[in-house]
Amino acid sequence: MTFGPSRIPVFVLVVEDEMVLRRRAVGMVEDAGYTPLEALDTDEALAILSSRSDIALVCADIQLPGSMDGIGLAHTVRRRWPAIDVILMSEKLNPPSIDLPPCSEFYGKPLQAWQIKAGIRRMIGHARGA
């Protein structure tokens, strides 16, 4: 487990409605050395983000149930919590057709574990000034 400067665990919020894909993404977060939190839709993700101040990164599918999709979630996160970076994932869309907010990255599915783990580490390191 990776800790922040004050020896507190670093949390990554995984937002995915499909259980198998969510478990895989959670495993990648754990393999990267971080502590995962899980949300099934964008509304649950926003509730978690509103109730915590220790989330460093959001990893979200683009096609999600809730009051907005993953792209809307990413823009909301960047607007309300500018210190939190976002990774968006999709098997149906590709980067040229996605309106990515600043400090976010896109990964196509099926996810490549090495690529996601490297992205998580890079983005959290950037956010923490490492």
C-alpha cells in the first residue's frame, strides 16, 4: 500500500457498473499500491467524493448509469475538486470523440493492466508533487 506524505493511505475511486470490470479495475489499483473505493454509478461517486477529502484519483467508465455519464463525471470532478485527476475508460468510444477535461487520461478496453497501473502511478505522483 502506498502512503501519502503524512503516512495516510492514498485512495482511488473506481466507478464501474459492471461487477467483473469493476473487480478487475480494483485489482489494478491495488496492484499499483493504492487503496480502492468503489461506486456503481455517477451519483454514488459524487456522494463519495462529497463526503471524503482523501481521494487522489477517479477511475471511471464512460458508459455509466446515474444523472450523468463518465465524461460528465470527469468534468464535474475537475470543476468541484480540481486536485483530483481522472482516468476514463471505454470499449465503445475512442479519444478523438471524447471531450476530456484537463488532467485526465483515456484508456480503451480491454484494459491493459501495466498501462493502467503506470497511468495511476504517474497521475497520483503528479497530483502529489512527486
